[in-house]
Amino acid sequence: MALDNQENSQKDHEERFLKAFEEYSDALFRHAFLRISDRERAIDVVHDTFAKVWTYVRNGHEIKSYRPFLYKVLNNLIIDEYRKAKEASLDALMESEGVDEGSFNELSEDTVKSLVATLDGRKAFDLLVEIPDTYREVLVLRFVDELGPKEISELIEESENVISVRLFRGLKLLKTLITKQEEAMERKRLAKKAS
């Protein structure tokens, strides 16, 4: 009897895992691709995410809510990807000739990946890289991945209030950048028209 219950429980876990795979794999891929900007690496990272979660489930652990758990594992793997890329860039930089201290400032900027989808049109998309990562992360999770503040809160282990503040400040920064860009474009247009 206990064996039947254990088999039923395992079958239930497997069904929930397969349902989560079907439901979230595309969204996880989009998120990974936005963060990594490399289709093949994004596919690999999503595959690794599901492999890790499957191992976790097979080891008898229960997952109450798959969506935030999957995003948490995915984000940890993406952070590992950034570290690998940064280490590889640093190694290549050290091996090349003519390394000076100024090169290290460029190195950290080179690790910032461009985003591939829009939040509020093309202007916002282009300007996201200029926003501090703290705000960019929550904006992408909220408006691209369509996670709610509670899910984001669980994912990055901050309170919902902190998430709300970051969303507000991030949107405010983005709006300021868009306004500045539009004003600069208008000045260029007027200058071109005057000449």
C-alpha cells in the first residue's frame, strides 16, 4: 500500500513537471535569449534548467509553484553564463598585448547583453542597457516575462514593496531617457532644417 502511494506521488510529480515544461519552456527561452543574446546558449541554459529541476523532483523534493522556481534556477544559470563570459573575456584580454587599466572598464561594459524585445516600443528597448541592472532586471521580468510583483519578489528574494519601488523608479528612469532622446532628436531635426 505504501509503495502504491509512493508511485502515485512520483507520477503526480512527473505530471506536474511535464505540465510546467509545456507551459513555461517558451517563456523561459525568451527570457534566456533576452539576457544572453545567443540562441544556442539560451536553448542550452533552458535545457539545463529543466534538467536541474527534474533531478530535484526525482530526488523527492516537492515544488509548490513551478513558475518562480524555474525562473530562479534559470536566472542562476544565466548568472553563471555571465561569469563564464567575463572570465573568458578577462583571460583573452590578459593574453593579448598592450593591456592597460582602461581596458577593464570596457570589459564590464562588454558583458552587458543587448535585449531583443520591446518593453515600451523600440526607444525603450534601446535604452534599457543604460538603466542600472537592478531596475532593468525587474522591468524585464515584469513586462517581458509578464511575472507579477509577488513572483518577482520570490525570484530575486526581495520584498514585494522593494520590487514595486524598483519598477516605479526603473520606469521613471526609462521615461526620462526617452524624453532626453526625443529632445536631442528634435534639436538635430531643427538644426538640419535650419541649415
